[in-house]
Amino acid sequence: MTFHICTACGTQFGERLEPPPVCPICEDDRQFVPSSGQAWTDMAALSRTHDVTWRLEAGGIHSLQVSPDFAIGQRAFLIESPDGNILWDCLSLIDEASIDRIGALGGLSAIAISHPHFFTSMMEWSSALGDVPIYIHSDNGEWAQRSGGALNQWKGESVQLGRSTLIRCGGHFPGSSVMYCPWLAGGQGALFAGDTMQVTLDRKYVSFMRSYPNLIPLGPEAVRRIGEAVRPYRFEAIYGGFSGRTIEREGSRIVDRSMTRYLSAIEG
């Protein structure tokens, strides 16, 4: 029996003898099945060829990535908090070095995940770190390929995790969420955006898509709703889901001007 991992999106599935016949996340139009077809691995095989690398992004913020790149290639974040550390988003691989490092930092109080493309091996991470509670929005619950007592499906527009706030924005997925941490960026606040809003390569804007690989844009109402969801929160920094996708200053203002630019383009 094996917990198979999709090599295209990085999602870990429930225990079974043979790989699943399909990966529902890849079959959805927001993701894709590679031209070579669906392929599978598992935690043991992945650990023989890959590691988890850490980077200190700013005070109290560590990014984690699977190296070399695997599946979607996103980064997760270990966020140090006086109320208990939080893992934002997740990776397909967990290794002993990361378990030890998280323990040295004081462990985890919660795992919070923005949307289904980053669910990956969330149950494995929770179990390895002491059955840490996992928070996903209930609107995304149907996409979870593993379940367990640690999985919490929160409802509504926001929920508090200590000093942090999870905010449902919708758009990319119905339950796509961001996390606001007001004590970071020198007390001016930081927003962890996942794919809900994507930091552009010039790091001067964010943008919005239903599907990034398949280039399906979001409509104006969905984008306006994202803006309305985050407008009550003021933040200086924005941490996107991929390496280098960080905006260090004027984050709130950049979201506002990005919405104006996007809506002008799509409605013009």
C-alpha cells in the first residue's frame, strides 16, 4: 500500500495498492495533464532525488521549496508567531532535516493552505509534526484527496489563527484564500497570497487568473471581490507562491492599482 503522489501537481493521494486512474486536480481546467501522460511517485522515491531547501526571506519568515523543482514548484512559508508558528501552503516532500528545524523553531501550531494546488502532502506534514491542525476553506474541501482528524474546513469570509487572519477571496478557486499577518514587515503587515493574486515578474503589480498554465483570466466581478476582501487590511509586503515573487513595499497600494490596470484591460 502506497500514498501515491502526482508528479504533475504534487498532490498526495490516499493509501492504495495501485496509483489512482486519474488525478482530478490535473484533469480540471485550472491545471493540466502533461503530454507524456499522468505519472506517479511516492514520498520515499521523491526523497531519494529531492530535498527541501530553506531561505530566510525576512525576520520571522522562512520560505521552503522542493529542490530541484518538483510538480508546480511553489514555495511554502514557515512564519514565526508569538501565538505559535504557522506553515502557510505546503509541499509534496517532507524530510527529517525540516522536521528537526521546525522543532528547533518551536514547532507548529497550524498549517493553513491557500487552495487545492498546494494541498500536496498536507496530511503527511501534519502527522510528522504532531498532528498539527490543517486549515482549508470548506469551499475547496471536495478537492482534498486525503482526510483525517487534523483537517479543519473553515467556513465564512475569514477566520483568526492567533494574530493571523485567513481571508477567503475566491477567484482562482471558490475558497482561494490569503493570510494576513499584521506584526510582520516592521509592524506594517504582510499578506501571503499563494495563487489568489500572483506577484508579477517585475514585482510592481499583482494579477489574477482562473488558470495560470492554461491562461484563463478571471472576470471583473471575481477580481473586484478579491479587492473587496483584502481592502480592510493594510499591508506593506506581499509574498507570492513562487521564488522571487515578493513585493517588499506598498503592498496595499499595489493591489489597488493592479486591480485598476487589470479591469481596464479586460473591460476595455
